[in-house]
Amino acid sequence: MYDLIGDIHGHATELKALLTKMDYREIDGVWQHPERKVIFLGDFVDRGPEQVETVTIAQNMVEKGHALAVMGNHEFNAVAWATEDPQSPGEHLRPHIDKNLKQHRAFLEQVGEGSELHHSMIKWFKTLPVYLDLPEFRVVHACWHPEHLAAIAKYTDKENRLLPTAWEAASRKGSEAYEAIETLLKGLEIPLPGDHHFFDKDKNKRTNIRTEWWREGELTYRDLAMVPEEVINKIPHEPVASDVLPGYDGEKPVFVGHYWMKGEPAPLNERIACLDYSVAGGPGGKLCAYRFDGAQRLKAKCFTWVQEQ
């Protein structure tokens, strides 16, 4: 059986507390359980104070057979930051601009940019699959989207890992690989109708909204929009076309992270659960796990968590 753990963002203290709560023990430097395995949903790095220890714990567990993991958008970004752009000598696949540096600085400082440790972590991030489709359930960092999953298959190996030659395409805005990775690892965005727009917290004009892609039924742009409360009234209450959302076949449960949920952890519906409960978001944030028991209908009682310490 599996225990699925959401976004950690360098909070190793909380990770060890959560593993201990679930009866995992550290033996010979590797956290393990006699009967269960962990599945990490990505976003090990950026923001938190213990990023090196977080990656070390997860990597040791994966390499010793006590865990599986998928790539989060922060691991993807870390690789792209560290990879030179073959089309532009001296530049990188993720531009070294202030906005990107601000998000990634804590990791670079803790790991030592360009160090042997930095290179070894980037090498491991490249081995993380984009998604898992296991007999019991599915795992992806942000959005299970059949069309984009089919597209990314051209750029991945049989274990769903990006091919060495795919990183450039996946980082090149407008490419098929880029659009697929954006949706699978960062969530489904849709354009607002007409000239509707809003301004984000950094005063950038936004004409797209990130969506609650798991919602069902007749929905409006405002129903779906994942935006700050202060701008929700800028989002029109116009109906969204039925083919905008990927839908979910419900064949088996799917687990995601990424969305900075708040409050008491619970499934989004009987087949979909988000395990990111904002451990890096300050007081009240939780590092959350789902203790899968084989049941195909997800239940609130299978969630467990620790508070940010």
C-alpha cells in the first residue's frame, strides 16, 4: 500500500514528523516502512529552509525502493534554470531574470549554485517521471489532461521521464511539449472571454485564469477561476464551453499537489484529491498525506497531516 505526500518545499522537519506519524522509521539513513511505500507528488524545493535535507530524504527513499516520485513544476524549473540554451550561448532554458531568481534564490543559496551537490540534484530531478499511471491510481503534479498526456508521450521514455533531447522543446514557449508540461505540472489555464482581465499581486495584467479543472457540470468562468478573493469579481459569470475542461474518466483515483489548499484536508470529489495544503504558506500550513487503503472512492478519513513547525 502507498502513502502519497504533497508539496514539501524544503520543509524537512515537517516531512520527518509526517513520516514518523505514519510509522516510518529511519534505518541506515533511509526512511522506510515494513509494509508501505511513499509516493511524492513533487515540489521538493524552493521557499523552505531545509531544501537539501528534503531532497536527500526523498532521493534516498526512491533509490532504495521505499518511495516513488513525480516531477513538480519547481523541479522542472530548477533543471531549466541550470541548463544552457543551445540556441543562445550564455543564456539558459529558464531565463535568469529577477522574477525567476526570486522564486529560486533560496534553493541556489542552500545548495550552492554550480556546486557538485547542485549538479547531482539536477541530475536526479531529470529522472523524475512526469506522471504515474499505476494499477490502483494515477499521480500528476497539477492536472490529469488526456490530450496533453498524449502529446508529452512523444518526448518521454517508457517510464514517463523527459528524454534528454526534450528539455529544450519543453522550455520553448508555444511548442507542443511546452504547452503539455505547463498544463500537467502547473495547471490548466484558459483565456477569459472578450477583453476581460484582472491584475495579479505583482500588478501584471492577466487575461487567462487557472482553473479548478476537476469541477463538473455547467460552470462559469468565475466558478472555475483560481484567483485571489479581491479580484474574483473581475471574472465574468459567463458560461464556459463544455469542451474547455478535460473532464475526468473516473476510471481510478487521481492525486495532485500544487494548489495551496487551505482548511481541513478532504477529497475534491470521490475520484480526485489534492495533497498540497500550503506547508510553505506560513502559520496554519500543513504537510499532508493520503494513506491509500485500496478503496477506489476517496475518503476524508484517509488524510493525515502535520502543521507547519
